Amino acid sequence: MEEHEPIRLSSDLAQKVVDTIAPTINRHVNIMNFHGTIIASSDQTRIGSHHESSLEAIRDNRIVDVDRADVEAGTQPGVNAPLMLNEQLCGVVGVTGAPHEVRPLANLIALTVQLLLAQEREHGRSNRRETEARDLLSALLAGITDTELIARRLAAHRLRAPWCLELWIPHEPQPDLRQQHAIDGQRTSWVYLSGGYWRLRTSFASSAAASVAPRDKYLGSSHAANAAQLLSEAEVLRVLSRHPRLVPGRDSRVMWSPEVAVAIARTPERNLDSMAELAASVNAEQARTLLVIASANSMLEAAEFLHIHRNTLVQRIDRVSQLTGIDIRHSAQFLRLQHSIYASIALGRLHIF
């Protein structure tokens, strides 16, 4: 039996439907796409976040009640009902509230949303491309999509390998990013998901790095030659995006270690406190000095980057050794201290990047 790809919902159209129906029922309403990403909501702060319970409604094609709020899973008490368009499951509509109160409305609300979507579904090319980009990026960041489906989505965009995934977290709002449309065969449009802007481009298309402001956070993945590698690169950036303090700004990239940052980002938060204890007595200047040393080819290079005399650098190292008991000449000890510094950064106790 041939597998049909889900109909892609336009976020603009979905938001129009939410804005129409939410005031009528006096409840918060969310619409999630096929990958469980909230693409429209009466609570604007939830747009772009992942909604775990909607995946259950999609998987089982049934109404799912949520009795308790789960901040980590991105859910609130309510009811989630599958959305059907042209007899295809395309997403989920969620209504917040006590399930016993809103469940009687669930089928009616889902039917109303389906009718509105069917009547007002947009066919403009640019809107379709933005929706396709969101769907592709949602699939990559959800980490649950098989490589064959990713390959088909890439082919639909006519994006040929190798690819690079970009994450941009502006220090100030950047409405201009949304206006940078896709270029056929080169890149998707920017899509806002999980607290940052995401874009997929081919290796020959220009990077956004040159446009990044000094205080903006930006990461570009390594070039991926196939869909499996692209999913792997997406998983790394997705993990880091959950800890934006660990993502470097343009001017701090030189002292940033992707390996250590990813390791800390994958560490359960309950373990970060104990990891950060070793660096508890280290201030921001000392921490920055240590990270520069770790990335430099020599002590002289580190001193030049920090614009200090080599003797001053040695004095700082000696002081850190007195405070922590760590001799950075021993690589294992030094690496442990680096992990502690990154844990402190992740917890917001040190501000380096």
C-alpha cells in the first residue's frame, strides 16, 4: 500500500482559524502539525513549541485527554482531537480546560476547524513553500522521522546534498528574518521553532553567519551528505537550542567547544549543579581565560587573543589553580574544569557566550 504524505497546514491559515474560533468558545486553542509542533495558538508564546500529547492523537487517530499540565512535554490540561482534510490525517487541534468540560466540544471544534481549513486553505506559492519548510524543519527537529521521508521532502524543495542546517537566536527581535523567502534549489525560508530561527540550505548557498550581530547566537551544522547525516546534525543543534546560554555569539565562537557544549546540553539538569561546583569560585574573567587557553594553539596565542601579557596569563592560571585545586597542565583535570564551567554557563551562573 502506498504511503501518503500528510497534508501540510499553513501556519497563517491555522492562526486565522484559531483567531476565529477561540473567542467563540472562550478557551485557549492550539493547532499542531503532523509532527506535533504548535503552528497556531491563542497563546502566542506557545507557537513553535513541541506538543507531546498531540503525537499520541496522531499515532492512534483518536481524541486524547490530558488531565495534568506537563511543562517539559509542552502540554496543559485539555483535549486533543485529530484533524482530517481530504480524508487524510494532517494534524491536531487542542482545547485547554478540564477534559470532562471540553471533551463534549472536541468533535464539534475539530469539525469546525476542519471546515474552516478546507474553505480557506491558501494556495499561494510562497505560503506553500513556507509551510513545506516548516514541515521539513519540524520533522528534522522532532527527531522521529525516517530518512526516506526526509529525502522526499528535500527533493520537493529541490535541495541537493550536501546540506547545512542553520540556527539563529537573535539578541533583539528580527522581523526581517521572516521576510527572507526561500530560494528554489538553494535554501528554505527562515522558520521560527523552539525559541530560534531555523533554515536549511545547500552547501553552495551563502551562509547567514556574515549577517549575525555580535550579540546574536548562531550555529551552522557540519555539511551533511545524506539524510541520515542531516538528521544527526539536526539532533545536535536541537539539543543545543534547548540551552541557548551554551550557544556562542559571533565574537565568542573562537573559545567555544562544540564537544563540551553538546555534552553539557545532554546532561540531565539535576546533575548540572554537582558538575558546576568545581567552577563555583571561578569568576567570568577567569573562566573566559581558561576557555581561550583550551582553544588556543599556545599560551602566547592565548595571551595575544586576551590582549594581556604572558606573565599576566600565568598569574591567572596560578590563581585558578589555588581556587580549584586543578592543574590545567593535566588534560583530564583541565577537561573536567571545562565541563564545570560549561555547566555553570548552562545554569546562568557564568555569562561567557
